[in-house]
Amino acid sequence: MSTSRDAQLTARAAKVIPNGMWGHMATRSITAGYPQFFQSAQGCRVTDVDGREFIDFMCAWGPNVLGYQNERVDQAALAQLARVDSGNGPTEALVELAELLVSTLDNAAWAMLQKNGSDATTVCVTVARAATQRRKLVVVRGAYHGAVPWCSPSLVGVTAEDRAHILYCEWNDPASLEAAVAEAGDDLAGIMITAFRHDLGRDQEMPTVEFLSTARALCDKKDALLILDDVRAGFRLDVRGSWAAYGVSPDLAAYSKAIANGWPLAAVVGSERAREGAGKIFTTGSFWYGAASHAAAIETIKILRDTDALAHTFRMGDRFRAGLDRVTAVHGLKLRQTGPSVMPMVLFEGDADLKIGNAFCLAALNHGVYLHPKHNMFLSAAHTEADIDQALAAAELALQDIARAGVIKG
Ligand code: PMP
């Protein structure tokens, strides 16, 4: 029997947690051999409960954008914690954060705060319905918008009624979007689209201007609301919001993950057009007013707005991407690297069953690098050139290991 601390905790968890672990962080959904439990994280490194340190390319699956334990962010949050976090009402930090979101994000006239991405996307849907007095929502097939009945990727425990007013179109396909909107008839409340296509296990795709402009034009024509689900990519690609560079403005946008560098927070921002509807809905949560996360978000957004943190992260992403191409080419392998380099999807060509990808990522773990074989990864501003180069050297060793094991050519 293994005596690793991770194995011990996994065995204990199996008794008191259904199926041992739930959700996206259950390591069974990656591949057997990943550590489940961690004890600390600092900068761009995470340490598992057995004391193994990894250069991290998952960034807590999105929240860590500046580096774990960023001093400025954590000091602001901890100072706020020392005064009050959840009290009988919000603090000044809520207003300051809402002002900052409105002045930073494209087409934002107001903001409302929550805790998780699913809260934010669901608030967007409710606001769109309240603002339009209509029911239908068009989403892209396969897009992830959260783990609640109207959008969860699993249908277990979900009723057909939960999805009754959800219509689907295909990514970057204006004709299918037009067809879904036509099907909604005069009952279209909104169209929700992610920043780019970042579905599990497939090449990522940036949106075409034509696709986003079609969505914008259809919403204008139908008097419906265009919703950007920027939960995963927000505050990673562009501090103004991920569509700012495309010149397409959403009416509503949902943020979470990176917004407070790991402190729990989500936000919905909206245009003037959506303000009245937003004011009418009932939305709340016990912890949605917690001031420590608001303080953390204020610092995070200011750092992202005022420094070259994001540009630096792109440079590191580009360096990592080029390096991975180089070290895999030595073994005659071709990679499919897609999406923004700060949120890279790395798949091996001709590896549909992920035999190479899984073996490579497991071998990389042994050399101190935490990668993901089929989910988009994340880089942070704490990754330095030295970290990237160390990770690439580890990737070379991992490739040599799997070549020796006969998974790839030597
Ligand atoms: N939308 C998108 C695009 C996401 O990536 C996620 C989380 N992966 C969510 C919504 C839901 O966020 P949360 O898990 O915080 O509820």
C-alpha cells in the first residue's frame, strides 16, 4: 500500500466525499498519477502534500494571474480582513471596486458582485430576461458557462425544463447563430458567448470579427442583450475585457477567476441598456459582500491596468510555446498549440486517445512541472524566463523518458 500523504488523504476523502472528489479538480478527470492534494503555493510554483514542488501551468485553473501570494494583493486583502470581511453590510471597497470596474471595462456602466463564475453567468441570464421580458438564450454548443442546471455539461440531476429556453448555435458560424435567433422568434432575451473557444480536449479558436459582429447586430435588431462570458479569460488577455480589441461591445459581461488573483470573487458588468433590468432582479449571496476579496480585486485590477504584467505574461507564453515546439520536434512530433499563449492548449498531432499527451504530462510531473494534457493551461505574471527555461528543460527530460518507455520515438 502506498504511504504517500496524497494516497492517505485520497483514501480518507473516498469515505466522506462522494466519489472521492467532485468537479474540475478531481484528478481522475486528468489522468491517473496526478497529485490530488496540495499544501502551499508561491509565485508560479505549487507544492503538493508530499512536498513535491512543481512549476505550475494551471494557475489554480485560472484565478492566479499575478502569481500566488502576490504581496500587494494579499496585503490589501489581509488588511481588510483585519477590519471586517463579511459584516452587516458592504464596505467602501465595494463602491471603489464597482467604480474601478466601470472605468476599466469596455461598455460597463454598472457592476454587481458575486463569488463564482456560475453566479455571474446566471445573473447575466436573469438580467437579460428581466431587461427584455423574454425567455430564450442562445449559447454556443459545447461552451462551458458553469455548473448549474441551465448550463452544466452534465445532464445528471438536470430536467428538460431547466433547459427549455436554451438554444444552441455553432462556434464562429454566423449562419447557425442566425438560425438559432430565428428559432427564438420574438422571445430572444440574449446571446451568450465566451471570450474565445476554450472547450476541453480540442483546439482552441479565437472568435472571428464576423461572428461577434453578427451576434452584436442580431441583438440590436431583436432588442436582445449580447453577453460576454469572460469568466475564464477576463483580466488575462486584456484588462478592458476580452472583446475590446475586436471592437464588439457586450451589453453584459461576467467575470471571475483572475479578477482578484485567487481571492473569491465574481462580477457582472453591464451597459446603460441593461441597468434597469439589473435593478429589478433579486440576486444575493451570504458572502457576496465580503470586503477582503473586493480589496484584493482593486489591487489586482490596478496592477493589471498600470503595469506590463499581461504583456510580460504573453512574452512568457510565447517563449513556452516556441520552446515546446522545439523540444518535441527533436522526437519527430508535431504539436497543435492553439489559443492565446497565456492560456495555451497543447495537444499532440495524431494523439486522439491522448496516449502521448498523458504520458508526457505524467513524466513532466516527475521532473517538477505541472501541465494539463487536455484542458487549456494558464501562465501568470510570476513566470520568469528562468522558470520557462527550467520547465522546457524538464519537458525535454520528460520526452526522453517517454521515448525510453516506447511511447514516442527516441
Ligand atoms: N464560464 C466560463 C467560461 C468558465 O470557464 C467557468 C469556470 N471554468 C465558469 C463560467 C464557471 O465558473 P465557476 O466555476 O467559478 O462557477
